[in-house]
Amino acid sequence: MQILNDDQVRVLQYVHAANRGGVRPTHEQLKEWRRAPGRKPAVPGKLLREAIPPTPSRRVPKTSPYAGVLPNVDFGFSRIMLENASSIKGPLGMSSTFMQAANAAGIVKLPSIWGYETIPGTPGRPAEYAKGTPREGFLAHMLRLGWITRDEQRTYEVSELGLALLRGHEAPHEDEYDVLVLGGEDKALDYSRAIDHIAERGQAMIVDAYLDVQQISDLLQYTSVNKFLVTNKPREDRRRLKLGVYLKTWKRANGDTDKELRMASLHDRWIVGDTDFHILGASLNGIGKYATTLCKVQGSAERELRAEAQSLWDTASVIVEANPVTGPGPTSAP
């Protein structure tokens, strides 16, 4: 039995591609893509005047002005007169006086077809339409679907949804990276791979007890992470102080309203995305120093860990809150 039809499969593939890139498409974005996923075709204007087809020239019989005169009894006379009509003066070879008399007596019937004439053709006329709508432009199509944005200077940028779809397009299938090993010879490459992987999660939460200023700087610059959860251990006061100062300064400089830093009793390292959940074997500041793994958790384990992460976040103490920050730059942590 077929469960999914073609339209449902297409929608699921679209949403899944966006989710794999770390974004949940909005109702309007999904509805617009379903309504017209391709470029809109040109639309002709309203018909103002019907077309008139051309006609060819044609040769038609020429009708005698004396057609319709019925012959009387004297057919011999009529035939003799017609045979000798060329020798008699007047219209059509016979005098008009003779024709009037013959017609009055009803003794002559002239042919109804008297030669041929040519009627010229007509060129015709094409239909006339009001101004229509041209085909949707390539960039206009991508703007309408929300895959790119354009500012007042008409410069373009890939939107968050566009980046997600691009990441989803380029990412391997889920069953190909359940475990990502970060322990190669190139330590810098391992760290970049971890940051790229986090970027693919979209607006995720990072749970990392020992997050440092360099890591939070990279996450702010290269990813869309908006929640940072670190340990509340007293020995980490100095690290948290630096993190708070840096994040507040960054928020002021960038007019940010959604980035938030909290602390709780924890030791684990988690990447909590909207659509997936990963466990990192070491803190971000340890990648490149130690071999570690990035593991994807699925099924009931994911649901339990996601609930635990949400509970930690909800009960954590706020260091930098998610609202606009105003005033001069900070000099100390709150």
C-alpha cells in the first residue's frame, strides 16, 4: 500500500533539506515554495481586439447586367442574334435599343456569366493585447522564495533559509555521519570541521562546561548558535567573567537581541539543534589537543537528552540575557 503521494514526498524532502541545514522553514516559506517552486511564466495581457486572418486574391465570374431575362418561344431568333452580337454596336456587342426591345418582347436570354474579374486579397490583422507580465527573473524567483536577500543598495546576501538548503544539499545523508572522528593529523582542520558541523545546526544550544573566549568568538562569527550554557563551578569564575564581558560587548556592537549565556551544574558537551542532537567527546577548546568524536544521538535517547538539556537551560542562572544591551561597554561581569 502506498502511504505517501508525490506531493507529500516533495514537501518532506524540502523540509528535511532545510532541517539538515539547521533551519525550520516557516509556514509562508513552505506555502510559497509549494505554490510556485519554479520561475513564474510570462502572462499575456488582456485581449483588446480579435485577430483578422488574411485572405488571398481570387478570380470570380463577372455577372452580366442582363442576367435573369427569360427566353420566349423564338429560340432560333435568340440564338441567331447572340451569334451575330459581335457585329452589332452597343454595350456587350449589341445596341441598348435592341436589347431593350428584345428584353421587352422576352425573346432574348443573355448568359448570366459575362467574363471574370479578380478580387484582391486582404493582409489581415494580428490580435492586439494589453501589456502583459514578463517571465519572473532568476534573482526575483530566489528573492520570492526567501533564499537570498537584497538591501537598498541592491547588493545580495544568502538568507538563513538559503544557507540551510545549501548545507542540506551539500551534506551527506544522515546514516553517513553518525560518528564524526576528530583526531586526524591536522589539528586545525579538526577544529574547523567541528565549527562547520555546528553551523549546520542553525540556531542551536551549545552545552560546554569549559567554553572559552576564543570558541565563543568563533561560534558568534561562523554559526547561528544563540544559547550558550557553561558550568557554574566556582573555580571557573574567571572564565565566566571573560565570557560575559566578551558577549555583552559583541551584542552591543552588533545590535544583537537573542544571544544568551547561562550557567548550571554540568560537565557534558552537547550540541542541541532543532532537528538533531550530538554529543561532543571533548570541550571545543580541547579539539586539536586530543582525539575525540562527535556522535549523533537518535530515538528515545535523543528525546531524553533533549528534555534534560531543556531542563538545565530553564533552571540555569543567567549571565548575559537575551535582550538588547544599551549603555557603555562593560568593565566587569554581572
